[in-house]
Amino acid sequence: MAKSSTCRVTIYINGKEEEAAVKQIHPEMNKFVNEQNRIVIV
């Protein structure tokens, strides 16, 4: 068995790969959610 392992997560926001800490990604996520809330479905 391996004594250590590495886990990597890649997050894409608006088609851009984000390589940042969660604290830095959070504002971008809020921006995306706000844009979704403004969508008008007709």
C-alpha cells in the first residue's frame, strides 16, 4: 500500500480553469450564481 497519495481537483468557471484557493474562487462562484438568477426564461 502507498503511504501517501495526491488528490487534484480542477475547477472550471465560465470556461476558465481556476487554480486558486477556495477563498479566491468563492467570489467568482457568487458572480456566476448571480448571473444565473438574472436569466429570464420566456
